[in-house]
Amino acid sequence: MTVAWFDCSAGASGDMVLGALTDAGVPLELMQAAVDALGTEPIRLHAKRAVRHGLAGTKVDVEVPETANDRRWRSIRAMLEGAALDEAARELALDAFTRLAAAEAAAHGIDAEDVHFHEVGALDSIADIVGAAAGLASLGVTRLTASTVTVGGGTTRGSHGSIPLPAPAVLRVLADAGAPVVGALPYEACTPTGAAIIAAAASAYGPLPEMIVERVGVGAGGRDPQERANLLRLVIGREVAAPKRVRQAHVHRVSTDAPAPGGRDHPLDHSHDHDHPHGHNEDHGHDHEPAPGDAALAPGPSPQAHQHHHIGPASETAAGHSNRPVVIETNVDDLDPRLWPAALAALLDAGASDAWLTPILMKKGRPAHTVHVLCRAEVVPQVRSALVRHTTTIGMRSYEIDKYALERQYRRVDVDGQSIGVKIALEHGEIVNASVEYEDAAAAAAVLGRPLKVVVAQATALAAQEYPH
């Protein structure tokens, strides 16, 4: 699967996003065509090379004519809904503008339908959002995340006078998205347009996730301040699959541990973790990679009903499947128990997010197991086939569920020279759990010649010290 990450350490703006996309290989003509589809006054995108602090990137300028047309939210929405845009690009653009409308409405104390966008609704910002939406949709990214967003500080001038920085709309958009922010710079580093694009596209926030990097796009901002290279990076790559040996170990741990159905499951498709080769641990065996398009790790509720495909929360996958995960179950009373580990492994290989067994007592007192499989809707046929081929079942039941999963990040601690992974769970940017990776601790215990429980205790203490809850 294709994954991507925005490095917002120098902030974000609409032209920086366009520049990063162009630098990553997205044709400028593709984004120009999306802007032309709006049917507004002539708008032209121009790309050029730029250098910031000795680092090269691409700067995209938006050329717009003077206009006095109405730029209220309802007119922008009608323009986007009526334009001949790719559906994924349309939904991402609507999402971004809906977030802006909600933020502006809150800042000015008015209804969102009556928001007049002023600078945000100018033609250049409309072009930024629509062009960025078209470019992002063209990447076919299944999961896009972003770093902490540097927003800057100070004051700037707006249509109503002096505005404190970060601008109220920027803070509100990023707060609604659950995005972590930092001031850091004495100027406007993140614009409302940039914040809206990042918030609409990103399904989670954190450091660069594990991936095989295929290309990097660097977008340059208009200024070249002395404090920091004014660049936005877009890193695109392939997701790293968990090694099979780890999945086998996971099977043994979860074989008798089942989560209750009905618990709430980005995009992304966001309940399993492909961000780390150790996407599991002894205490939290149900963790697996997030499904593309799933809303589990979405950082915050979107203030709109439209959600886009491929990137961020989505109501359906590109293939038209519901993004709600599916649980498949069947009762089996005549399978040799020694075959269950291989059967569960086969289900995971078929695309299941998780698989586990529950001991049950069937009619006439027969001992049996219920095998449960959690999977994305688009892999249900493969999972059903694997269940039939590797067990003795002749039928099964299935139902959609909701699932809620916290944002995960991965760190390391050092126990006497042995590196041990730590999986951190965050809620609204705050650490709520930190779990030591079992395989790492076991390997360290073998090298150090210590009991596993001692190494786990040492690593847990270090994790609590370095990553306090």
C-alpha cells in the first residue's frame, strides 16, 4: 500500500502543498485542470525552483485576477459541487472548506452558512485547496499522516485589522482535527488554507512512520526567513508488512483472547499498525494494521458529512465497499486442536486484521471453539475462503462493527545496550499507555542472561520515565 507523510516542522500553506506535490512528480497540468474545472475567473499555476537555507524545492505561484465576486461558504460549496472534478478531489476540497467554515464561524460567532471567507475565500486560496485536493487524490495514497504542525506566532493584518498569530482559524481547524501544534517561530508559519488541507488529508499525527521511501517532494514557501528553512516535505513510500514470524507469534498469544463485538474500531483504515514491524505486544494482542480508508485513527471529528476517498476518513473504499470492519464467526467442534495455530495464521495471510478463538460448550455437551475473524470489507471473500479451506466449517455468520483505536507511535528504550521497542498510545495528543514489545524484551533477556520478567520491568520503568503518561 502507498503511504505518505507531511513534514510540517516549518509550517504549511496552500502554495507549499502545491509545491511539494509538484516536486514529488504530480503534473502541474493535473492540478491546473482541476482549478480550470471550477469555471471561475482565469487562474494560472506557475512552478519554479527555489532555494531555502541552501535546500532546493519547488515554489508554485497562483496568478489570479482582481474580482469582487461573492465568496461566502454557500457559493464556494455550490462551485465545488457543480465542478467536473474527480470525486475524491471534490470530497477532499469540500472537507477542507467545511473545516474552514466551521472555524471562521466559531471565531466570529456566526452561523457557518453565513461565513464570508475574506482572505481564505480569495481565488488563490480556492485554487490552492482544489489543486492540492486533485494532486493528493492522484497519488492513490491509502494512509497519509503528518508531523506536529509548526504554527508560528506574532501578529498579521487582515480585512478586519490586526490578527494574532496563530490565526484563530488555524488554531480551530487544527484543534478540531486533534493535530498537535507548536509555536516555535516568530511569524505566520501555518496559514488557514494550509491547516485546512493538512487537517482534511491526514488521518493521524506523529513522526515519520516506517515505510520504504520512494519519493520526496519539497514545497517552498514565499519567504526565506533566517530562523528555519521554509519548506514543506511530502514523503511517499510503500508500507512495510509485518514479518511472518511476528504474525505467527501473535497467533499464539491471541488464540484465547477475544475483544467484545461492538466496540468502536482514518483513514487507515486506522486500527492496525503497519508503522512498525512489531505491531503487537503481549498485553495488547488485538492490534493489527489499520485498513485503508477506515476512520479509526482519524485525529478528530470532521465538521462535515463529506469525506474523501483514499486519504483520511472515508465512508467507502475505492472499490465501493463500506469502510466499517467486518467480524466473521463460526463454531467448530471437530478440528484437531493442533491445527488451530496454522488456521489462524492462514486467516491473517488472507488479509484478516485479527483472528482469535473462544472456547465454548455446544449442544449435547460437546466442547468446541468459536473462531472470530476481524477484517476489512474488501477482503471478506478471501477470508471466507481461507476459513473454509483451513477449518472444518460448512458455514459462517458475519456482521459489521464499529471500532475505536488510539493513535500509535513507536519509540525505543535502552536496557544495558539492548534496544527494546515501546508502543505508545495517544488520545488527543496525550500519552495514555506505553507497552514494551514482548519479542524485543525476550531477545534482550536472552542476550543479557536475565529473567524475562526483570527485563520487562526495567524496560517498562524506562518507558514510564522517558514517555510519561
